[in-house]
Amino acid sequence: MNRAQRLDITAIAETFLRKAKRFLWQDGHLTPVAFIVHSTGVETIVLSFKDTEEKHQAYVFVSALSRKLRADAVILINESWMVLSSGESRDEVIARTEQLPPSEDPRRQEVISMAVVGPAFKPTITLLPFRRKGRKIRFEEKVTQSEDVEVEVFMIPKWWTDAPKIS
């Protein structure tokens, strides 16, 4: 049994997802955040970006810090738009979103997204859809997927192989 398994990354991630759900319910919005789980604790990095390039740079920073800390896992939590449709392959979803971003798709739905990546396990993504009615938020059933999920989907470089180093 390796250290990441002993830590029960899934339980840690679920705790952060419950907190994100509570913050969204209380405040009406979520700030993007990365939790870096490592041997001496958890680092919390608030992420700020205006576009895809800034988002990529933020994730490169998280990856580099994860490498420096020899992280067991990174948990990324964000509020975003998704078009949840069943039956589409990953390639079909990518092609669709290149044509029409989820934020502009009339079928869009808001979700809390949580990505969990690390060197000792398959990456997972959890989507917790929700709907707003005035100031009220109604959460729907969460969906978790680990099959056919690539780390690159999350835009975070693999810190355990090819991530840039920071001093």
C-alpha cells in the first residue's frame, strides 16, 4: 500500500467537495482553488485567471509547486458551465465544445467540477450539477468518472514526469 492510498485521497476530495457545495450555497459563487496534498499536509492555492492562457499558467504553477512538494495528489475545484449529454465520445464532446463553448450553448448547465489527479491512481472528475432560482441553489445528482479520463483534460501538467521545476 502506498502513501496516497493510506491518505485516502477520495475521502479528502469528498470533504473538499462538500465544503465547496456549502460555500456555493452560502455565497452564490465559488473561487477556483487547487488543494495540493503532500507528506506534511495540504496547501491551498486560490486560482485566478481571465482566459485560457492565464488558466494554463496557473495550472503550470500548481504543477511546479506539486513537484517541489512531492505531492501525492492535486484536487482542483471550480464552478463552470458544462453540457451534460450521454452517449457522446470524448472526441465528440471536444469537437462540440470547439464549435460552441459550453458557456454559450443553450443546453448548458452550471456545475461544481472537481478533478483529482496524482501519480499513484487514475485521475477522476466529479461533476455536481446545480440550478439557480433567484438566490436559491438546487443541487442535482453528482457524476464521477475515472475511466477514459486523461490528466491533460484538466490542463495540469503531470508534476511527477514532465512538469517545470521551481526553486
